[in-house]
Amino acid sequence: MDTNVCIVTGPIGSGKTYVCEMLKNYGFRVLNLDVISNELLNSQEGLNFLSKNFPNVLSNNTIQRKLLAEEVFTD
């Protein structure tokens, strides 16, 4: 059985969530990687990984996402 895949990308505020909600309304299955990444990062395993590898991005077990992005996306 062939499966078609549609990937929705774009910068913050570009309407990705809106488009995905519209697709859901038409019966498409939607996989939201923002939700999955938040669940993974905020799990105990994710917090342990960040604590070990990027300790400066945690403040009281809260992820400082801007700092994490700066660490991860710079060479």
C-alpha cells in the first residue's frame, strides 16, 4: 500500500499548526514533532541527557530553549 506524506515546515508564526489542523479536519493523520520533542526533552531521561551534555541550558530543571538552540545550532 502506497502512503503519501506531506511535511509542513516554516518559521515560528507561519501557520504550521493551522495547516495541520486543517489537514486533520480532512482526515489526514498528523505527527507533530514539536509535541514529541517537548515530551522527550521534558522526560527524566531527556533532562538527564541535557544535564550531562548541556548543563548550562537547565535552570531548576527547566529547559532554557533559547540557550539550547544556541548550543545545538552553532558550530
